[in-house]
Amino acid sequence: MVPAIQPGDIYFVYPVAIEDVKPRDIITAYVPRYGVHVVHRVISLRYDVAGRVVGLVTKGDANAERDGFVTTAAELVGRVE
């Protein structure tokens, strides 16, 4: 997440409902495919047919491409502040 978060920085993660997350927020999420937590920026939201937020598309600030997964409510740990 360089330059927003530098190696060695301390940050706080606060629980948040997926519907309260906005693009540009920085979140922590668990990625079951890799068994790790990531801290990445939300670049867009995914909605169901009823218009409810069901997923977060993320990308690390220093990465060229968006992440290859969509974060669900169950995988969302919280918002970084």
C-alpha cells in the first residue's frame, strides 16, 4: 500500500459493514484462496440485482492491476483509519 502505508507503519482497522465501504477506502480483508490478510484500496463495488453491495474490488496502490478476487462481507475484516 505504499505510498499510503509504509513498511513499519502502524494503522488501526475498525469493523465496518460492507454497505458502508466506499471506493477509495482502504480495507483489510482475508483472502481464503491464499490464506492471508491483505490491506488494499477499494476501487469499485459489486451489487446484487436488488442493489445491495455484495463485493469489493480492490487493488494495492503499488500494484499495476486490480486484485484477482472480489472481497465479500464474510472476508471483510474492517476499514483502515
